[in-house]
Amino acid sequence: MYKIKIPKNRLRKLKTFTLGQKPYELQNLNPGETNNNLIDLCSNDYLGLSRDKDVIKSSYEISLSEGLGSGSSRFITGSRPIHSLLEKELEEWLNQEKVLLFPSGFQANIAAVEGLANRNSIVIADKFIHNSLLVGVKAAGSKLVRFAHNDIKDLENKILKFNSAQKSILIIVESLYSMEGSIAPLKEITGICKKYNVQLLVDEAHALGVLGPEGKGLSFDLSDDITMLTGTFGKSFGSGGAFVACNSKIGEYLIQTSGAFRYTTALSPALAAGALKSLQKIKTNKEWGINLLNASQKWKQEILQNLNYPVKGDSQILSIVVGQEEKTILLQKHLEKNGFLAIAIRPPTVHLNESRIRLTVRRDLNLDILKNLTSVLKDFK
Ligand SMILES: Cc1ncc(COP(=O)(O)O)c(C=O)c1O
């Protein structure tokens, strides 16, 4: 029963790291591997807020008054004032009627799909959506249809093929795809959804805090045409937990019917307070997102000039597409030997012969680090 049917070269090893000396460094604690400080080019802590003193202080202080954990579900005794405060501040920031917190983005996505689709629905989803959304489709019992990544024509064809009076249709996309660093053409997607009167769910996990006006995400200006969006505090917000945002009618429907909301311990007050402090910092430092995007474009150009592989990505997520799996692993090892931690993304996460090194550019990385990286990349044969 527990026989693992995964080929040996696809098995992954769980690794442990601890924080390094500098805000962008990690230390590898795995036996037999280098113990040097490595420059973190792979976490999703894009703004460095997980190590921000004010954010950590907020988490600590609220733990003293509200407890580290909430102790039960929101429906029993787990609801704390910090939950409503964070929900209200997000509603205002994103101009949404209802925000509802969840302990993780994985759960928020399952709840979102289950809230918008059921066994009589057709879900038409981008080929690259996150696993949590696919689990949500399974849980909802809907028929799943995929369209080619960011391909509007294919999306429209699939809608035309499955449009019928008996079935409701839900489209699922991410605004910024985490493996490609590609951005969804949301304006066109909302246009098509409106044309055929179908629902749209947008996962803003990687965009929120960085992309869109003042980091409000890529769906912010289109929110009237989006049925629901989800966001997580585990990436740019440097905390943990997540939320869904929608109109108040759907929000109330989720509160009353979602198992993923009801049957789980409420988001810890410590993580909620950390997320709230991060939100306040993002609101105050409106230029953070745009500065990070400008820096990322510079990184992309420099890397392109120094390496013979294509570099993809229109955001803080870049990928060096090496192609061959073995060669990509060699590049990861070469980087690690030279003090950089960037992860090889291989099949089945990406297609065969599209293996890549995924790089995330963080706000706290400086130009000296970039110079050093490009000279290390130049040495790779
Ligand atoms: C696109 C996307 N959505 C949702 C999630 C899940 O979020 P969380 O880490 O908060 O569970 C992730 C995390 O990897 C993600 O990349």
C-alpha cells in the first residue's frame, strides 16, 4: 500500500535551513552539504518581512495577550479581535465587501473552489494553476478542463465547447504564476468571462504586496469583474495564513457552508498580527513593489547577458530555462558551491526538457550580489 511509485531521480529530499547572518542569507544544515551561508534566491519572502523586527514584535506582543494559538475554530472560541481587524483592513485596502481568513492558502483555495463550483459545474483552469486549486476542484466534484497557459483563444474555445444551460462554468487562473514568473492577461480574461457570463477565481498568492497599484495585486483594477480572489500571508507578507475576498453574499455562503473554514483551528493570533503589521508596512511604503520590479528587470538583463540560456519572467520571479534536467541540477550545484541557493525546478512540476532554475529577487538584495551572481553564472559550462 505504501509502495512509492515515483522514479528514483524524481524523489525529493527534505532539507533543513536556518537563518544566516545577513537578512538575505540562509544556512544549510544538511549533513554532508556545505554549511556556508547561502544567499537566498528561492524563498517567497519577497519583501523580507518575515525577518522584520516590527512584524516579529507585533506577533510576539499579541501572543502574550491572545495566546500563541487560537485554540479552536472560528465558530467555537477561536475568533479574536485581531481576525476582524485584519479582515477589515484588507477589505478596505482591496476595496472588497468581504474578506475571510484561513490558516493557509492551500485551505483558502480549496474553500474558494468549493464555494463557487459543485458537481454540476465545469471548471476551466489554466494548465499551470497551483495544486491546491486542483484539490479544490476534486473536492467540489466538478468536471475539470484545462486550457493552455495564458492562451486566451484556447480559453474561449473551451468555454464555447462546454457552455450549456445546465452547467455553470468557473474559470480559475493565477495572476502571477510561481514557476514561470509569467503574468496572466487578466484584462482579456475578465472580458471573456463577462462575455459568456461565467465566474472567475483569481489566485493572487505571488502578486499581492508587489504587483498592481501599490502592491494591491493584479486584479485590483478589475475587481468588479472577478467573482473571488485568494491571497496568502506566507509570501510577500512574511507571515502565514491566507484569505479569500469576494462580495458579502458569497462571503456569507462560505461562512455557513465551507468545511475548510469551519473545521479547522482559526489562524493563530501571532500570524494574524504579523500579517496586519506587514500590510501596514506595505501600505506605508508604496514604492516597494515598483522598486522590486525594476530591480528584477535589471537582474534579468544582466543574467541574460552573461549566460547562454533564456531567462523568463516579468516580475520578481525569474527562471533560467536550462532544458535538460541533469544540466539544471548541475547549475543548481554550481550556484550552491558559490554561495547561492536557487532551486532546480524539474518535471513533473514543469514539462520535460523545460527544467529551470527559479530565482526570486528580494527587496534586500543589492547590486554587489547581482555582480557576484553573474560572474558565477559566467563560469558555468
Ligand atoms: C499559487 C499558490 N497558491 C496557493 C499557495 C498556498 O499558499 P500557502 O503556502 O499559504 O498554503 C501557494 C503556495 O505555494 C501558491 O504558490
